Amino acid sequence: AETHPLEPFFPKNAKLLMCGTFPPKQNRWSMNFYYPNFINDMWRIFGIIYLGSKDALVDAGHKTFKVDEIKALLIEKGVALSDTGKEVVRMKDNASDKWLQIDKTIDLSASLAELPDCVAVATTGEKAAGVIASLTGTDVPKVGEAIDCSISLPDGGIRKFRHWRMPSSSRAYPMKLESKAEFYRKMLVDTGLV
């Protein structure tokens, strides 16, 4: 079993919590942060939406991303990051969600308690969407769509939020980068972050 190698990235002002499933093996990382594989398009999507260029957050010369600029942007906009898998077993030696067995999921209630302004959770893939749906007792949204959810918080309160299921930022997901960016833009506009 592998334990998640990254701490959650929780800006205190976050209105959105974005959750993937689990990072790839560290030999595939180009940086020590979420969506670390250089051929993953998450930070190109954010570059298109917020900075007008898919390469704005890319350090092409070093085949990595501008992690300090990414973190500053996420803090400025109010975007938190975590993953739905906290402990997993890779059934095959790759990063595919299809071959990930999640043994321990995110504590969504505790995570949202740390993010008092959070009104939306965006899952960046099918398996992650399935985890959030199972934790909230709701259906899995269609790609690019949202479902209203609620969950009990540790203090006994109830947090209502929208669960958005986004297209995966993996290159293995068969959709053009610009089309993915439009789905993400719609979700960010709805959440008040664009």
C-alpha cells in the first residue's frame, strides 16, 4: 500500500476543493506538487483560463511547471487541492485510476471543516467522482455537470456544496485541451472564481 505523499493544499479562503484520485509514482513527477506529471494538462488548463496561454505556468526548459506561480494563483483565486485516495494499492505498475484500489479515502467532512468558505468540490476524473458520490450518498455527475450535495461536519453542522465532475487532465483522456479548459472555465465561473 502507498500513503499519499503530499499534504493537502488548503488556502484558508478556498471556495473550491479540487480532488484527483492519487498522484503517479514519483519517478513520473516533474515537481513536488499536485498534478506533477509534465504531460498532465491541469496547469495548462489553468494557464489558458487565468493567464491566456497554455504555457503561462509551464517551465519548458526544465520540463516542469512554475510551482511557486501555481501556488500563488491558487491562493489568490481560492482553490484548494487534495486527492480522494489517501492510501492506495496499485494493481498494475502505472498511474491509471483503473488499476488503483483505494483502501482509505479522503476525510471529506474534516477537509471541508478546514475550508469554511468552500462551496464546491470538483473531481478530476471518474474514480475521484465515484469516491465523493459514495461519501455523500449521491449519484456521480455527468462530465462537466454538477450535483448538489451535503455532508455532516465534525461539529455537527451540515455543509452544502456542489460536486462538479470534470474531464480528466490526463492526456489519456480523449478530449482536446481547449475543450477541457472550457469545461473547467464553466465550473470556475459558476463557483465565482472567474
